[in-house]
Amino acid sequence: MPPLKPVRPFGSRSILIACLLAVLPGVGYSAGSYQIFVSNERSGDVTVIDGSDFHVLATIPVGKRPRGIHGSADGTRVYVALSGTPIEAPPQLDAHGNPIFKRGTDDDDDENADKSADGIGVVDVAQRKLIEKIKVGSDPEEFDLSRDGTRLYVSNEDVETASVLNIATGKLEHIVLVGQEPEGVAATPDGRSFYVTCETGGDIFDVDTATYTTVHFKVDPRPRSVAFLPGTHIGFIPSESAGELNVIDYARARLLKVITLLPGSRPMKVKVSADGRRVYTSNGRAGTVSVFDAHTYQLLHTIKVGKRPWGLAFSPDGRYLFTANGPSNDVSVVDLRANKEIARIRAGGSPWGITVLSNAP
């Protein structure tokens, strides 16, 4: 195994761990070929990281404000949401943890927005370069692929809509009205619908993928993302402002249970492990990741990572969890056997999202 060239450990303990991983027989990073792609919101690029030894392979310029990022089903493309709406600082919070907005203003309404920059950037994985930008409506933030890999479901943050893009034709097929500040998007495991979480009012929309009709319910404010538990009708939605993780029945579009996180947690991204045993939330300003039992909802671990972690992704073998840490401009590597951060990798300006391609060339 080659040495960990650009990996930036965060202390003497991490240096020791990294060295041991590199030299001890039978101990090391994940086997097999995969690459980690990180969208950097402020520097307008994507960092590519080698999954075998966690060194940086490339930095790919993509455009303004890259956020949501996902790989194609065949691993040849990476899609990244781009937006010309200027970045704003996180809102101040009131005594109850709710964001404070100025009266008469929209959180993302800015007359200086560059709408020509909006779109889904298409990165060729083999060439490591941006090859196309597809228009998908105003201010795209997050998205997901349909289960058959033919469409993108996209949240348009500043216009209260979700867009449906046909990947093969590059055509926008549907525009669905949702709530204020749509953000998180995820297709359900059965492919019959996709969920959209809307930050400001806590509105959740279940969108039918055949008719594009919607079912609506609410959770506490600032729901940032959604993930589903395989083999069940259970889903998870974090409410950032309330420091909560909502358990939902996605087949019936209803709230089942609310889990209160540790004080100071501001959950952003939620991910379910591939084996369906664990649920992970990145806790934003707390600088931690919470680990829950996916069936009992018991808090199992709290893992310290970088500053204001947002995006989460797993290595293909489930051994490692990666977190995008915006203010510290790096990616944490968490060993899920030890439930401990073991290294940090320097990324671009304000890492936001992460995706992993297991069959990247």
C-alpha cells in the first residue's frame, strides 16, 4: 500500500493510528477500488480521493456553489448540483434553536443571484473533468436518482419546487410544487415515490413517481435530509432546529416517533448503513456524528469529527464513514469498527456533499 500522502491527521494519536494502519500486516484501509467525490461549496470544485489510501487524486472545477452530489448507476458520471445564489452565513438561532430571519425577506432570495450558473454539472469520472451542465430549474440544492437510474429528482431551493429530469434526453419533464426552501431529496426503496424535505416550515412531501401528485405532512423546522431503512417502510428525517431525528412510515406518509438528540446537536444529513443495522446523523454545529440502532432507536455512539459536518457517505465495504466538514475544509475518516475518527483529508473550500463510487475507473 502506498503511504498516506495528503492525508492530514489531526493529532498525535491519529498520526500513530495512520502509521499502524500503513505498516501492520493484515490491517489497513478498505480493499478494492473506489473513489470519494466531495463537493466544495465555496471553492466551486470537487475533490477526488482515492479510497485505497485516502490521498487526493484530483480537484475538478465545476462551477458556482456545488452542493448535492451523486454518482450515476454505472459509475461513469458524477452529478453535482450547482447554484448561482450567493452563500449566506448560517442563521442565528433563538432560545429554542429555531433560525431567526429578518421580516419580509426570504432566506435564499437574493437579487444578485446568477441564474446562468444554476444546473446539474456532469463530471466524467475517467477524464476527471466537467463535460456538461444541464438546466433543472432555479437554485438546485440536493437531488437523488430514480431507482432505475433514468431520472433525477431535484429540489429547487428558492422557488419552492422539485424538478424531474430525464437523464438520457436532458429534458425537464415535471415541476412539482412543494414548500418553502426544499432541500433533502430521496427516492423510496420501492421507487414509487420520492420525498422532499422543506426547511423553513418543516413540510415533508411524498411525491408519486407515476402521477407526481403529493401527500404532505410536517415535522419540526429545518428538516435537512431523508433516508430509508431497507426491507421496511421506515424512514428517518432530522430536524436541525429542534435537535431531533424523526421516524416516519414512508408508505403512509406519516410521523411515527421523534427521537431527541443530545443537547447542542443540529442534525443535517442522515444515512442508513447498507446492512440496515445502524442510522447515522451528522450533527452540524456540534461537530459530531450520532450512531443509532436502526430498530430500537437507541443511541449507541457519539463520534467527534470536524467542524459542522454535513454530508455523509460509507465505503463500499461499510468499514468507513466519511463526513464533509464545511468550516474546517476537510473530510473526516471514521473507522466504524472502532467508532472513532482516524484521519482527516484536506478538501476544498467548505465541503458540503460526498458520494462514493465503488467501480470508479
